[in-house]
Amino acid sequence: MKFTRRTGMAALAASPLLLALPACNRGAGEAGALDIALVSKGFQHQFWQAVKRGADQAAEEHGVTITFDGPSAETEVDTQLQMMQAAIDRGPDAICFAALDPEACVPLYEAAESAGIPVVEFDAGCNSDYPSNLAATDNHAAGALAAEHLAEAIGERARSVSSAIARSA
């Protein structure tokens, strides 16, 4: 797979998830590594593959054990919820979760809270008060930054295009 700015950003986004979780240690002790379950929106798209690579790298650097699960497609909400339930049943030290459906995950967050398992959200959250943190892109800021770079890249042509559009309206 080609390394792009987007895949690099995804890998960087995965690292803070693992750095924040040692504070959630539920008793792994000095001898045991933290066990963290990551449940993403998928694994087929290059973005999720980059998130997995970043999480694997951060886990290795920090001596953390991770599992990484996600449905085959981002339309498979039920499959993702089953993966989240399996993670809760396994009882890791923490769960990182990227919700496909912000409402469907609420009962599972309640189950994680009852089990004393911290949940850190990434990419997209759940409509629950329980999660410890959300690591996500500020889409408005990202769009503004993209617009700045686009305007810089096309320069004078941007004014020409704007003028042409204004004349045709």
C-alpha cells in the first residue's frame, strides 16, 4: 500500500490511544502487559489498515498487547456490535472503539462500564456518557486547511474559476 498523508495521519492518530491507556490499568501489574481491544469500523480500507499499523507499532513501543477487530464493511453494524460484546466478554484492560452507529452501541458501553472496562473512542463516538476520551479529526478544521492548500496550489486559476462560475450564474 502506498504511504500517503492520510495514512500517515491515521497512524499518528492511533498512537495517542495507546499512550493514554496506561492510566486505565486495571491491575495488569508490573509483570503483565496491558491488554487493549481495538474495535474499528472496518479493516479493508487503507485508512483502517494504517490505524492498525500505527496501533501495532505503538503497542510494541509501549509493551502493550492489542487485538484489532472490525467488520468487513462499514455497513455491518451488527457484526461490529458482536465484536464489541466479545471484547467486553474477554475483559481487557481497556477498549478502543470507533462506532458505526452512535445509538446501537449505548447498551454495550453500559456493559463495559459495569465490567469496569474503560472505553476510549476513536474516529467516531457513541451517544453515551461513559467513554473516557475521543480521538477524532476536527473535520471543519481539516476542511479549512484543505481549502487553504487548494487555493495555494491553484493560485491565480482559483480566481479565474470563481469568475467563470460567477458569470455563468
